[in-house]
Amino acid sequence: MKQNCATPDTTRNSTSRSSTTWQRCCRGGVPVLLALAMLLPGAPAARAGSLADVFSSGQLAGLEMEPIGPALANSLATTYPVASASSSVTYVYNPALESFERRTQVLGPIIGERAETIGKGQLNIGFSQSWVDISTVNGDNMGDLVNQASVGGRVVSFPVPGGVTLADGRFSNFLPVLVHANIDVEANIGTPSITYGVTPDLDLNLSLPIMTTYLGVKVTEDVPDPRLPEFALNPGDPNEQQLARSDSARATGFGDLLLRGKYVVHRGEPFDVATLLGVSFPSGKQDDFHGTGTYRLQPSLILSRVIAERFEPLLNLGVDINADNVDRSAFRWAIGGTGRVIGPLTAAALFLGRNEFNAQSDKIAAPFFFQIERNDIYDFSFGLRLLFAESGVVSANAIVPLNRDGLRADVIPTLQVEYAFSAPW
């Protein structure tokens, strides 16, 4: 259904007048924000087959928000916390003894990587749980998005069959609409992972998120749009309406499988150096916001160094390469460190960055609420790790945004437990 933005009918009323705003709004049409059926009390509801289908379901059909689905999927799949592939407990080479010794004084980072490997024949099994609740888009509150009064100089409206006489006597065959949209996007992400020391210098890590995602959309509309007083109706006109519609869906499934390999290329002064290569497989369903739908390569350079057995600064530099569309890749970095607080307690603090090469999803043709842009995302991560049972570690972490680019959560909490031991073979 297309918007019908007709020129005022001056033959119906000799007092009809036009203004600059009226003329600007009537230069052609754009897709209607809400289908006319959505405005009828008896409109049937359609059950969504996936989360993305919520935007095009019977109650929300015509909202023109379908392009938001891929953006939400990419946001959740590329920005939710991924636990470090580095084991908290490592076995470090002691040249005096010519052997590897277990090191637990400074535990590894929760988010981000350090250069040390776990040690040949050692296993680390972990599980992390994160909660993501998208709250803003480009700084705007997702709980109260307001449509643009006009897009590209064309009023956002729907046609009125048979037309309507406005309060000032003019005749119109359409009315503008004011829409408030509440988009609730949540994800509970449980990620089991396993790290194995293939050699003293090579670790392999496998992680597979298990995700439960929720999308709820509530829409309220005022007809006509009070922001455009030139479209005011006569008192009691039945075309003046205040309506509400909503739909929601929940889905559970696997996210994108992540395989990472880390190799130490240098140990010693001035810092340890390792390279890491991650491969993300599109095992998550994109329409349920569980994955990106693309293969991704994640090469990284890792620098770290344990100082005085109490502090370990680290620097990560990497690229998240979209194998299907390199233009939608991103540069990623992390800088910070971990430090022993007291006894078995270690603190970790990092600054995280993601600088996108271009927009991660296609631009919205008619951006009624917001547009998809290229983003620079900066976060701060802080957490505590507690050693137990000699080689077990329990952790709590929070990631908070330092800017408001893109789709963001106010805070992403993560809990993690892991345990390192020698492989039985």
C-alpha cells in the first residue's frame, strides 16, 4: 500500500488555501507508515514465524520496519560479549627448571585476550551467561521512538477513501499519522566453551552460544498528526483516532559457532606476543537474531606481560572480516589489563572498541524512525575473578557503553565459571 498524498481540492471549497508546508508534503508519496487494516479494530493478528516476521505481521504490516531485523541480528551477533579464549589458569615456561609451571597469581581477562597459552595437554572448560537488553539506537530511546513527520519532503500518512474535509474547509484524500513505537529486544546468551593446549605455544578454543531472544513491538498512533495543525479535523470527525497495536515473539537456538586458535610467537622482554585467528560459522538463525548469516574471519595480534606477579597489561588489535561482504567488516581493539587485588581475587578492566568500515546492514529506504549508519562503538569492561579449588575460576563482569552509536544496551552483565585440568589422554 502506498501513501496517497493528494493536492488539496480547491473545487470543493472556495476558501481552500495552500501553505509552504502543505505544498512540500504533497510532492508525491512514500510507503504508508501503517496499513489501513492496522487502523481497523477488527484487523486479524498473524503469528510471526520468526522474530524478524514480527515487523511484517498482520498487526504491524505496513510499518516499514522490516530492514531493522538484519540490523538487530548483526548487533546482537557481533557486539554481545564473547568470553576470552585465554584460560585464566596457565602453565608458564620456567627456564631455570626447564619446565612449565602453573600460574594462578594473575588470572586471565574475562573479555579480551592475553598472550599466554594454557600449556600442552591442558584443558579448560567454561560456561558464561550474558544478558543483553537493547535500549537505544543512535542515542534515541528504543522504548519511545517517534516517527518523522515527513520523509524526503513527503508527509508520512495513509489514504482516506472518499476523502475528508479538514477543519479549515480544505479537502484531502489522506491524513498524516503520529506514531510512537516501543521496540523491546532482549537476549539471554549462555556460552559453553573448551580450550585445549595442543602444544606449549598453541591453544585451540571452541565456543557455541545458546541464545534465547525476544522481540516485542508496541505501536500507538494519533490520526491526524498533531504536529501538523494544518491537517486538523472538525470536532467529532470519525477519522480522528487514537489506536494501539502490538506483537511479540521469542526464539531459542544456537548462535554462531566460533573456533579460535592462538599461537605464541615470542616470550620475554619487552612483552609476550601471540597471534589469534578466529573463524565464525553462520550456525545461528539470522531471522531470530541468533547470528549474522555470514562467515567471519577474526585475525588478531595480542601483546601482554605479567609484571611482578601482580599485574598484566594487554593490548589486542584485530579485524572482524565479513567473508561475504568485506565492506561490512570492522576493526576491533582492546586495551587494559588484569591485576591481583588480594589473595585469590583478580580484577580486570579494559577499554573496547569496534570501528565499522561501513554500515553493517542495508540502509532503510524510508527511515520513518531511524537510519542504519556506520558506527564507532566504544565500551568499558570491568570484572572480578575469584580462584577456587586450585584451578577453578568464577567471574562477574559488566560492559557499559562509552558512546551511543548504533544499537546499544545500557549495561551487559556476564557471569562465568571455568575449570582447568590435565587432559586424560
